[in-house]
Amino acid sequence: MKKLSVIFGVSAVLLSDIMCAVVTYNYCNLLWGGRYAGYGAPAGTAFLYAVPYVIGIIVCVVLALVFRKKAIK
């Protein structure tokens, strides 16, 4: 159970790093590319890409805590 706790903890950290990269890329693309290409969405909509990642991070953290609690018992 301790290995599963560590795996889900590391997964949460990796997901947060990937989330930052994806949101940053899309924000810059909408901000700078949108001006010249004529996109209709504001740059702030790039933060909607963070929603699935946040849900995944929360699930990973909860599972890591559950497995850590079971490993202690």
C-alpha cells in the first residue's frame, strides 16, 4: 500500500507540472496568436484546460492519502 501511495503522490505532482505547461502554451497561443490570426476567444479561456487536470490531481491526492492511511494500519 505504501508503494501505491507514493505512485499516486508522484502522479499528482506530474499532473500539476503538465497542467502548467498545457495552460501556459494555450494561454500564449491565444494571447499572441489570437491577435494576428483573429481568434474569437479571449486568452483567459485557456484556463479552462486546467479543469480536468485539477480533478485528476484531487483524485490522486485523495487516493494517496487513503493508501497511506491503510499502509499505516
